[in-house]
Amino acid sequence: MSNFVDECNLNVEGGNGGAGCVSFRREAHVSKGGPDGGDGGNGGSIWLVADHNTASLISFRDHPHRKGSHGKHGTGAKKHGASADDLIVPVPEGTSVYDFDGNLLADLANHGDRWRAAAGGEGGKGNARFLSNKRRAPAFAEQGEEGEERWLRLELKLVADVALVGFPNVGKSTLISRISRAKPKIANYPFTTLVPNLGVVRIEEENFEMVVADIPGLIEGAADGKGLGHQFLRHVERARVLVLLLDLASWEGVDPVEQERALLHELGEYQPDLLDRPRIVVASRADIAGPDVSYDGLVISSVDGTGINELVGQMADAVRTARAAEAEDAATEFVIHRPLAETISVERIGENAYEVLGRPALKAVRLSDLTDPAALEHAHRRLESLGVNKALRKAGAKEGDLVHIGDLAFEYEEEGV
């Protein structure tokens, strides 16, 4: 079984918030102690964090669930419950996160990039929070909010300085084993490489390192998903430099010039801007090429070392240039993240039924005892201030229609909710 996994599903569930406490001060010589219920603690959120020490998504293959811890409940004497620690889930650099509709949610390309995959629930407020001049003895508190839960799709796109691209059995694995310490499986038949191999190429005298990826061999039609085309091609997306490896020993009778044309066609069909990526074209396996085969360009042999030093030098120069260009772009680009406003919405779910959606509305009704008149009045006022009545009228709600907010259901009234 392969130890490299580059796509998987992941279920994340944030921890629930702790419940607020209903409590009143009870001490000797204090006949009418006021409310002193403490707040519940927040549930733990789940964060995906890019980590250069994590190589693949294999840890999610057999164990796809990650769940945050719950916050503690509040207690009397205004003692607040402890909030749970967030759960940090390491993923490889280059991990893209999608929902099941195919929408990109996060792109964790570099070490340390982090994204909150599931928010922990907020802790509920204790009854001490609801004390007011009109409400001297509130007998209700807030329940803790449930943590966010959802399924995600993770895809790994390797982050490498150089990607070796070519048809099957053209010498990519042999080349990466020659220029780095990578030890890929090598054999004289197509599709020996079924997963990408990474190798670090070091130029000692220049104290320079670059990461080279051996991409499994492409076939014609890969850009259309033929074979494992898309799974292989996506590992080319993040490479700074492409090295097109052509076969002088003639791949299935196709000459090097036609091989180059076919490879460029597949890359362009998959992602057009790959054709603008810096690339080096090199002819491989010169040691077994026939006497009538020639190529007007860089020629190498990973077996006897022909042209290897020149190729590594060209790769290093191209990587330096690409890194410098990235650094210049990064110095002039600013990304500003602003939190999305929490809003409400109304959906019609039946002929005479509506559902109010949105975290603010759910928070407004998560009180411990809505049979308490004071608690119900408080919920009414919060919903009114959120514009729920206006949203229901706009959606077409009529007197007597059923309205759902979370687990709460009630009849709509024209004068108020």
C-alpha cells in the first residue's frame, strides 16, 4: 500500500460551547442575593495548518474525523467555564481545501499558512448577564452554541522548485536519483512511478538547494482526465520551473520534437498559464539512443552523466530567477482579511412555513428556558433588533404561518415575532 496520499475527505466538528449558569447569591446575612451565574467557556475550533514536516494526507485516509473539545459550563459565584483549546491539524504544504460543491475554501501553500476549518461554539451567558433595572432576578441563561460541523475535500499539490515532466519511462526517476538523494523505484516499463517523488538537489559550492519533483508519466489525453491525468498534472501547478524530459530512445516511436509538442499541448489544455512558466527542454537517455537520432538542444544521460552538470546549472539559474520574481511580487502585494458580517436570511420551506437562518438568529433563541416570560421577552426583542420581522414580511409570511429558528417553532404575528 502506498504511503503517499494526495487527496482525501475530512470531517471537522468544532467543540460545543459550555452552558451559562442560572444561580443566585446565597450567603449568610444576605437575604436577597442577586444573580451570579457564570458564563460557559467557548468550544475549541479546528485549524488546518500547513507544515513542512508533513509529507502527504495519509493520516486522513483511515481516520477522516477531527473533533474539537467542548467548553466547560459556567457555575455560581460568577465563575466562568474554561474555554477549550483549539485543535491544530497539520497538513502538507500545498494543500487546497474544497467543499463538496467544488468551491475552493483555502489554499495552504506555504509553511505556517492556517485556516479555521470549523469554528467552536460560543459559550452561553450566565443569568448574571441579564440583570437590568427592569429585570432584577433573571431565571434564565444561554445554552452553549454548537460547534460548526462539515465535510471537506483536501487535495495536495506538491510545492517544488522544479517539476520533471515527460511521458512514461523516459528517465525522470533515474534523473532525480542521480541529482539528489531520492530513491525512487526504477524499472524498464511504463508507469513505474505511480506517485510523485521529491528530491533535494544541493550545490555545495554555492550553498544552494532546490526541491525537484518527479511527476508520474503523462499520456496523451491527460488534460482531459485520461488515465490519472488530473491527479498527476495538479502536482505541476505550483512548480516554479518545468523541465520537459524528451526521450532520445524514442518513446513509442515518437521523435523528441513531437514529444515536446504533445507535452506542451497537455499542459496548455490543463492550465494555459503553465505555458508561461519558465521551462527547460532536455533530451534524455542519450546512452541508448540510436545512431540516427539527433536533437538540437541539451542532451543528457543519467547513466553515464552526460550533460547532468549543465542541466543542474540551468535549473538552479531558472529557480533563482523565479524566486527573485516571487519575492518582488510579494513585496508589492497586500492582502487584507476582513471578517464577514454575520447576517440572517429567511427561506420558505413549505406552503405556510418559513425558516430563519443565520448565526445571530440562532444565538438569540438559545436560552435555557423559553417558557420563562422574561426569557421569551428578551428573545423577542433580540429578534426584532436583528430585523427578523422585516425579513419575514419581505419573504411573504402571513399571520399564523409557522416560523422555524433552530429547534424553536412558533406562529408568525403581524405585530411582532
